Amino acid sequence: MVSRVIPVDPFDLVIFGGTGDLARRKILPSLFRRFVAGQIPDNALIIGAARSDLDQAGYRSFVAEALAEFLPAAQRTPEDVARFLDDVDYVKLDATGDEGWERLKDLARDDRVQAFYFSVAPSLFGAIAERLHRFGIARTDARIVVEKPFGHDLESARALNAALASHFAERQIYRIDHYLGKETVQNLMAVRFANILFEPLWSARYIDHVEITVAETVGVGGRGAYYDQSGAMRDMVQNHMMQLVCLIAMEAPYEFDPDAVRDEKLKVIHALQPVGMDDIVRGQYRAGADTQSYAEDVGNPASTTESYIAMKVEIANWRWKGTPFYLRTGKRLRARTSEIAIVFKEVPHSIFHDAIGWHENVLAIRLQPNEGMTLSVMIKEPGPGGMRLIEVPLDMSFAEALGAEGADIPDAYERLIMDVIRGNQTLFMRGDEVEAAWAWTDPIIRGWEEQGDRPRLYDAGSSGPEDSLMLMHRDKRRWREISE
Ligand code: NAD
């Protein structure tokens, strides 16, 4: 299979926060990989902009170190690194001061795509947007990329949207949700809308329920202070999991066009029902044999923030009425896995009275590890001995199906940054989507605060609090195993 790498147009990309963790771990290695793949033209310019006292040479060494730390040696020859570094520059500036901005203006070139990556705390978004405008740096076709968290609640999200909207049009704003850049997530759309097979079955008529699990084995790590202000609901459900719900539940857009897709996703968010407190279980991990408790990790013994959440979500429209979506996500769980399971209903009448074993068909879409899809179907067990049915998977692991190239699936950030340069907003969240998602999440969080709700404790390495099992059991359903 020949992969087609279509080079993007020449561009200037400024990374505000170019010395930060995200730039080191994701943005710079992703740019490098696309450069080596031949997608980035030689005359592109990547400019780090941050407060650190560095010059061009100092920043080039910083970038070289980041590549060495976050990419395997086989992926970076010294020649490629040297060629890449030729296109790297640095501007020292403070987002809240006025020094350095003139230099940034001097570097800007009119004849190329102009993009600004805001890889800084959201509190700086407004200051940067204002200066890009005031110093006459950003053109009217410039693109800006902003990172999560996009707000803490509806009010703060609105304020952020307003701060950006004072200087940039919505068509210029790229709100990153890296889940949308995952190959499998896009395949969800391909499977639904490029095959006749699934769409007729894709409704409450044939789907019993949908399960979305995002499980991590790690705790909050070094992000404790941030995480304790946020919790699983804000950190995972409001953005990533909500986006997955939208892609599963949305109607077919009239074409694969950014606004057509985002209009359909927005309708799903509007159709989400308010969630009752009985339909949510919050949890916090205990100390394990050699791991600290959540409260110890965040240094806040009285913390009531959840590191786990399970919830039952209903979508009130014709397609989905009666098919619950069960979402769960948490830290320090048994295995690291992200999976969407579409669990189909049983056949209306079984003709195999003596059959041994019976299961529902499940379309399982794995986001990590091993991106791929599996459809479980029932077949007859080979050989004599009656009509014994067994469940077998029809497996489509991308790495295997696509051969050696499949094993080298681009990271979500690689795809998304190239989409910014190409000017394609399909996989980015629109402002109204983000606000609608907060409008749905806010009352839930407010409910906990008003009731003084405390999360249930769960064991490190488990599947979450016992009560989360009940969420499914009382509907006569069972969670799928959390396994890799
Ligand atoms: P970081 O603290 O590691 O880096 C912050 C960067 O901003 C540094 O380069 C710093 O020099 C620069 N900076 C800080 N104040 C500045 C100022 N006044 N003027 C100019 N530059 C300034 O943060 P990070 O982890 O790289 O995160 C950046 C953004 O990305 C944050 O909004 C974060 O929430 C988001 N994010 C990070 C990750 C991640 O994995 N690190 C993941 C998702 C989202």
C-alpha cells in the first residue's frame, strides 16, 4: 500500500509556550515527523515564543533535545534533525508585556499560511490575541490553535470565546481536542457513512446500549494541582467523551464539510437529557500497595474531586430514544484502555433452542492501545455435537490491515496541526459546541457542589467503585471488562 503524503503549503507557525511541556512532548516531535514524511516544505518557519531567555541557537538546542527525548533514535537521523532545525527560530516575549512583539512582526512573511499555536495557560489567550492584533502581526486569514481546557464552566468558556472573537473570526479558530485526531475516531465516521452495512442498524431499534470507557492506570501524577480543580467530569467527559458521543450519535452530515459535521454534532449535544444524580457514580482512588491515594497525590486531604466517573446518558431524539449511553472514565484503574462498544440487541427470536451460549453482537472500537475495530458475531462451533454457537471476532486491527505503514499511524497531533495549515476545521470544536457541552455539564457539577457530594473510594488497580456496577446491573446490563 502506497501512502500518499500531500505536502502542505509553505507556512509560518508561531508556538506561544514553545518551551513548555506540550511543545516538547507533542507539538515539536509531531512537526518533525511530518517534516521527515515530506509533508512540510523546506521553507516553512517554526518560531518558538516564550519568556525563557533564549536566542535562536539556544532554542534549536532545546528543540533537538526534545526530539531526542520523545522520538526513538530510528526516527531521527542527524541530517534530518539538522535540516529541520534550519527552519526553527525563537522570539523571547511575555504575553502580557509589549517587548518582543515587533520582532515577531518582522519575521512574519505575507506569502505564506500564518498560524499561531497558543500552547499556554488559557488565562493568556486574550492577551496574546490582543497583541497579535495591536502589533499588526496577524492577518485576517491567520489561524490560531487553542488547547484544552477551554473554560472551567459555561461562563468562563463564553468569556474565552468572546476574548478570541474580539480579534479573530470563528473560521480562524482551531480548538484542539486531540481525541478527534485519532485515526480510529475518524474511522468511526468512515465506518458509519462510507458503508451501507451499519447505518440501517444504527438506532435504538437495533442497538441495546453504547458503552464508552476511557481507563488509565496512572494517577494524577504531576498535574495534581490542576486536576483537583477540574476532576474527571471537566477533564474527560465535557470534552473528549462528549465528542465521542457526538460522533456515534450524529445524523449523516450532508457532506464531509467542517460546518456540516459540526452542525450535526451540536444537535446531539442539544438532545442530551439532564442527568439525574442516581445516574452518576463518582469515585476517588485509595492508596495502593505502593501508590498514594488521590488525596495524597493532590496534597488535599479534604478533596471532593472525582478521579472516576460513570454515568448513564440519554439522547432524546427519534434515533436514540431508549438506547442509553454509559460512559466511564477514571485514573488508577485495572488497565489502560479506551474503547467504544456498540452493543446490539439480541435476535427477536432464537431458533436454536438447544444452543449453548448466547451473546449480543458487539462492535468494539479501540482507541488505545492497538487502535482497531472488532465485530463479534455468533457462528456454529465446527464439528459434530449439535448446534453449539460460539462467538468469534471479525477483527480489523489497523496496524495489521495496513501492513508496515499501519504500524506507523500518525499521532493525533500530527494530523491536527497539518489540518490547521490546510485550513480544515472539521476535526476541531466550534465555539457553540464547547458552550453547549458546558451548558449540559454545569448543572451536574453544581448539583454535587450544592449537595456536598463526596466521591466513593475505590481500590487502585480495580474497575472503579462498586456502585458503578449497579448503574448497569439495575438495567440488567453489565460493563465490559477493563482490559488491554
Ligand atoms: P507549561 O507550563 O509546561 O508551559 C507553558 C509555556 O508557556 C512555557 O513555554 C512558558 O514559557 C510559557 N509562558 C508562561 N507564561 C508566559 C507569558 N506570560 N508569556 C509568554 N509565555 C509564557 O504548560 P504546558 O503543559 O505546555 O501546557 C500549555 C497549554 O496546553 C496549557 O493550556 C495546558 O492546559 C494545555 N495542555 C497541555 C497538555 C500537556 O500534555 N502538557 C495537554 C493538553 C493541554
